[in-house]
Amino acid sequence: MGQGACTALEDAVTLGEALRLSDNDVVRAFEPSQRSRSDRTTRIVLGSPEMGRIYHAKGIERLVRNDPWHGRIPERFSDALEWLCSWKVDHCLAD
């Protein structure tokens, strides 16, 4: 997915928020930071090979990949990746 740098920045911001909320106690901050990042980073890691296959499809697979996009306005092309592109710092720590 090409998300290495973005994920690293999200990790840093999330840990920073956890540190701020724990009065800079690294031990207390690490657990909520780790818990908050686990599901998202796992989804990115596990989805990356499939996204690479889809992006680089050839032949009939490319035609099947492109079919659902016919008639879609350009602003809606990224709907399937909204979960990836809509990360916000104010919701970075899991409850």
C-alpha cells in the first residue's frame, strides 16, 4: 500500500498523544499506544500484498478490477480506502 512512512508518522503521533495523557510516563504510555495501533497496522500489513496484486493486475484480471469503477465520479475513487485515508489525531487512541 505504500504506507510505511505514513504509518511511522501515525505511530509517532499516537505515542506522543499517549505520552501527553500519561504525563510523559513512557511505561504507562506505551500500552495504550500499542493497543491503538495494532488493528490498523495489522490491516495495512495483511492488505498490502493484495493491494499490490490489484494495482498491478494484467489481462482479464485488470478488466474485472476496473469494471466496478465505470461511471464512478473521480471524487469517489478512493471510497474503498477511506479507512486508510481518514486517520485523525483526535481519534488515534483506542478507548
